[in-house]
Amino acid sequence: MIEILKPTENGLQILDRPTKNAWINVVNPDSREIQYLSEILKIKEIDYQEFKEDINSLQDMEEIPFMEKYKQEYFIITRTPHKLTATDPESKYLSAVEYLTLPLGIMINKDYIVTICFRNNEIIDQLKVKKFKFTKSLLLLKLLLISSKTYLKYLKEIDRKIKVIEERFEVVQKSKDIYDLLDLKKSLIYFNTSLKTDQILIEKVARNKDFVVTEDDKDLINDVIDENKQAIVTTAIYKNIITDTTDLFNSLTSNNLNKIMKLLTSITIVIAIPTMVAGIYGMNVPLPFDHHPQAFIVVMAIIMLFSFLGVFVLWKNKMF
């Protein structure tokens, strides 16, 4: 899908055909749309194969952020946060991981700015509703700022999920809670890696005079840097919290298991006393009280005495 757009101070304009200084948004393009895009951007036939490879590289979920300049054109890849839904292809093999990151391509030349993603991207959706005086550099900076703020939004959601799991574990200890924490930790690893590589990209953009021209641009890129750094620090904090919480959960589980084993051992010892006495009096040999008229009561009294004695000794040693 190819959209030709232009943000204004009054809202988003949807254009029928490409015009100079337009924003072209491309979602999950097929070969025909890539060919059409190359015609809009006036890509020479000799460069078309490289152009197509650059776009298709965005399908790689592990693609790292970078910025390259080809003559008068820039090609940028950044990683944006994404909350997985049932409609995402990754849900088939990442069903337990709710948060991850997606590569987003940005192409800038003298006429257009193009955003390319092979998934529906929340950052693009948020950018569409923004009202501002459109320039290509301003759109790039706002996109980076929205991405950083969305990271922080999802990190707050992860923090709330961690607290819910902790409260749930205090009531009933289940292995599922540990697995849920590990899934959140995987999401934080995705975020941490993407944020750190994005930080390098953002610093390159900040030093580039083609993107940071006015004082407003400088203020905006400084906000991006601050938000991204905050997201990096927050991610590290939550990773440590999950690590410590998981260790605590494992310790509590082991401690509860030890308590159960100790209780079962104590019960086994107590039960062994009457079993031993009953076994002895079950032998076909002369035994004390075997001809006594109250032999059963005497034997039961002996069993009760030694059993209570065993319980008392174990209780004194805190085995119960």
C-alpha cells in the first residue's frame, strides 16, 4: 500500500498524486509497488536492484539502525516499538512475547520523504494525526520523538504487568508467573538493543546540518535524545527488577519445596514408629504381653506413647 500525504497545521492532507515535498508512506509493498515507488523517486535502472534490496532488507526483523547517504539521498533505518497482536505474522512463533521492535525505513531526497515498513506501524499512525507545518526534516525528527515516547509508554505497561505478577505470586506460587516474567524480560532485551542502536543513529542525525537547521530543530532533536536516554535507563532498571524478582521467586519456590519435604519426612518418621511396633508384634515368636488379656490396649498405648514422643522431639527441633 502506498499513501501520498502531507501534514499541515490544520491536519493531514491525502493527495491523489505525488507532489514536491510530499510524504509517501509505504506499507508492506509488493514488487509492483516497489517498481512504482522507484519511478516516483526517479531511481535509475542501473540502481534499481540495489534500491529493491534496501527496501526488502526491512523484512529482516534483526536489521540494525543506520544512516547512509547516496549522492543527494538519505536512507535511514530506525527501530520502532511494537505491541504484538494476533494479526501479526510473528505471533505464530513469538506468541508469548507481547512487545518487540520493528525496522522502519526512511528515504529522503530533494522532493520527497518516504517511510517504509512491512507491518502496520503505530508510530506512523500517531504521526498522521499530528498537526504541524510540514518539512521533511521536521517529519523525521517528530517520527523519532514519537518512537522514543512510545518506548516509554510500553515500558510503563511492562512495569504494571511486573507488579501484577508479583501480587499474584504472593497469593499462589505458580510456574506460569515466572514464565510471564521471562517473556517480559525478552521484550526488554529487544527494547534495550534497539534503543542503544537508535541512540547512535539519533546522535548522527543531531550532527547532520541537513536535518537540524533551525533552533526549533535543535530543541526537537535534544528532546529526542533525552527521551531515548530515559528509555534506555528505564529499560535497564526494569531488566534488573525482573532479574531480582525471578531470583526471589525461584528462592521462594525452593524454600516452599524444602518445607514440604521436611514436613513429609517428619510425617514419615512419626508413621514409622507404629509401623515398627506393629511389625514386631506381628511376628510369630514369643513376645511381652502376648498372653495378656489386655495385650491390644497395652500395645496401642506403647505405640501412642512413642508416637507422641516422636512428634514432641520433632516439634522441639522445628521439624513441623
